[in-house]
Amino acid sequence: MKELKPRVVSVDPEPGYQLLLTFSNGEVKLFDMQPYLDKGLFAELSNETLFRTAKPVLGTVVWDNGLDLCPDTLFLESAPVPERA
């Protein structure tokens, strides 16, 4: 059976349109939303108030306007965050 990629269990919107993500395998990573903010409906997320509504739902990130991202994209395209002291 193919192992599933880790899923988002918590999300914290950070300054600069970054998402601090904690995954089901315990990894903490940072996802940069800036490259998405000029693409189609994702442009709505350039509104910082809306961007900050990000929440984890069913293993991914969802915003109050209904937009979401593929959980595999979030995991594969985010950068590891060094452990915090």
C-alpha cells in the first residue's frame, strides 16, 4: 500500500504571506503564498484580513472565501523550519 504524504494539522498565517504549517508527521514547514497571489482566485488572498483566516481542514489549508490548496503541494513546496529554542 502506498504511504500517504503528511497532512496539515495546524496553520499559522505569518507576515509576508507565509504559512507556518505543522504536518501530521511532526514536521514544521514554511509555505510562501506570494507566488500564488497573482494567480486567478488566489489574488483575493492579497487581502491580509482574508489571508489571516487560514485554518486547517481535512489535512489542508482553507480560507473563509472557500479557497484551498492541495495538501501535497503544501508539503512538497514548503521549506523546513529549523527547530526553535
